[in-house]
Amino acid sequence: NDINITGCAAVQATDDITIYDLPTATISGDTTVCLGTHIPTVTIDLPGNGDWSFTYLLDGFQNNVTTTSDPYLITNAEGVYQLTSITDNVTGCSNTITGQVATVIILPIPQLTPMNDIYACEGDNITVPAFISSVAGSTFSWVNLGADVGNGLNGTGNMGTFVGAAGTGTFYVTPTSPNGCTGPVEDFSIIVTPNPVIDVTAQITPECIPVTVIFTNNNATGSGTSLWSFGDGSTSSSNGPVAHDYTSDGCFNVTLTVTDTNGCSNTQTYTDMVCLEPNPVANFVFDPSVTDISYTTIQFENLSENAINYYWDFGDNSAQNTLENPLHIYGETPDEYIITLVAENQFGCTDTAVSKIIIRDILLYWVPNTFTPDNDEYNQTFKPIFTSGFDPYDYTLLIFNRWGELLFESHNHEVGWDGRYVGKLVEDGVYVWKLEFKETMTDKRHTVYGHVTLIR
């Protein structure tokens, strides 16, 4: 440049002037990540290696950095990064930066509220509580690595309510936030205890009422409780084999409820498990019940019920009779006979009926009107001939002549008058006899008069 000052000689000087470009920088690293997946990094690209100072805002707060590295990395970044200025510490040139923003968003991962194990019985309605996540709107997926307890081996969403099947299910639940972040797996178990198994058998011996039936639950464990209902209004709480007495005929339903130590129960009803036939009822009639030795043929009518076999004892030492409606002939011996009928059903159950028949004696006798004591072998004595119905121990025979003089007296019905008086045979003629005796059927006494003719 020329310098011209009036009055002075012109002087000329030269010099170098360096003009530097303004430094600039960019920022990058926009990202959205789930917490714990990887470490996000924000990159600030500088003009090159040198000595730089720059300023950036993190969520509105200023940060000053001096570095010689290009690029400059901000690790574990989270928030809104805005690059605002840069200075070249070598040249001293500074520049204001606008529009350079990097946003790093760390999304929360959902945390599932821990689940408690669930215990239930087979057949129960099992309700699994709704899954709760720390992030609203999360979805859930689950897998069962154990036994299928009634709700399958995998699924999504809440499990809700289902009918439990015996087994143990081990469930692993994964929560996922609306932004797709997956949280840690939570596990819990559903333990479904099988209900007690019931297998009842009945032993009936004998089958005659009253009958004792022994019931056995063949799957009894000896623990827990049992409740038996025998169908006749009776119950029992015995765990072991239980004996019950039935006192009436008919068919009876038997129900057993078993509850184990886990509180799981099962009920089984056996329809008409016990059917009992009615016992036989022995009964019979006959007519007449009182007769005499002139009529000893008796027809018996069997009125027994629920029987197939019959055994008669007529009380007279005769052989046992097995006819249903027998006809029996008694001997001519007056007496009271005890008749016994035993009625038997197909199971050997019996019933007995007893009755009595009275066979009375009848008064049968005749008195001769003539006898001939002439020393031949015929008709030598006079005496009444008794066939039946009199008491030989209460007997008197008297013989009188026409003037009322007593000629003969006997108290033995086997001893008659031989026509003699004081050892001498009396004259032919008509004599009066008097007979006194008591009958056997009653206490009645008889006094009878008559005439007999003696012919020598």
C-alpha cells in the first residue's frame, strides 16, 4: 500500500493476512432404546483433529468440552443434546451453531408384579389374578413348562378362570410395553391336587334281614375324612371299612364323600348298591283247630310270603313234610299237638310260625242187655264196653236186684259181674245196673241206669 502524506516522501510496506474458515461441527445419534438393551452414544463430528472447545446443552443445561479427538463421543447418552458453539483453540476462531440436535430416549422396561403360587383341587374353578406391569398398557405372553393344568401350555394376555386339571404347571410370564420393550420373566406355579379316588365295594353276609354290610373304599389312604351315606337315613364318618346294619328290605343308594388333607374332595354315589329281598314270613291256617279222634285228617293252607321252601313239623313225631300245602292224618290219640312251619327263601333266610291243634277224645261205649254165665267160653260176665272218652280211674259199676239190694260193685272197667252173689250164681232174671264215670274231655261226670237179663 502506498502512503502519501503531504510533504513527506512516499513510503511503501507489505504484510500477509490469513483469514481462517469459521469452525463448524455436527451432532448425531438420535435414537430410542429400551433400558438395558444397549448403551446409546451421541457423536459430535469436529472439523478434524485439533484443539477444540465446544458447548452443548443437555436437556437445557450447558456443558463445555475441550478435546483434541474427532469425533467426540458421549456414551451412556440420554436426553436432548443441542450443539450451540465451537471454538478453534489454535486460531481462536469461534462459531455459533444452530440446528444441531440429537435426541436419545431410554424407554423403561415393564416390571411384572411377582405372582404367588396357586394351590387348587382338581375340578375347581381356578382364577389367576390379572398380570400387573409397571408400564401401563403392557401386554403379556406366557409359557407353561410343566403339566397342562387346564389352561394349555402357552398363551397371551391374562389367564382368567379355568377348570383345574390335576398336575403342576410352571408358568413363565413375559411383559412387553406398548413401545415394544420386554421386561424380565416372572415365574409362578399352579399346583392342582388330584381329587381322592373312590372305589367302594360291599360285602353282604348273610342276606337275611337284619343284614350287616361291610363297605370298603379300596383307595382309602387313611388320612383325611370320609362321610358315608347308606341310603336308609344313616351315616358314618369312618375312614376304614365300615359295617352297617340294614333292618328293612329294598334297594339303597350308597354315597361316599372323601376329603383329603389338602381339602380336596370327591363324591361318588352307587345307585342301588345294596338290594335286599324281604325276609320270608311264615304263616298258615287249618280248620278245624279243635277236633276229636273221629276226624283227624287235617288240611293245612300255607299263607307264607317270600319263601320257596317249607318244612312242616306236625308235633306227633311223624316225618318232616316239605309240601307247600300238606294234608296230614293224626292218630287216634287225643292230645294237643304243636305244629311248626319253617319258611325259607332262596338265600336260606327263615321264619317260623307255630300253632296248636287240639284233638279231643269222644265218649264211645255200649252196655250189653244180656249175658249167660253158663261156664262156656262166651258171654260169661256183664260189663260196659268203653272204646274211648272215659276216665278209667273214675269208674263205678253197681248191680242191684229187683228189691234194690246191691249184688255187685266194681271200680275196674275190666272187671265185670259174673252173675254171682256171695259166691253163688243168682237166679235167671232182670237186674238193674248203675254206671258212674267221668269223661276225659271235660270234668263232666255221667250216671247211667239200665237193665240186664241174666240167662243161665
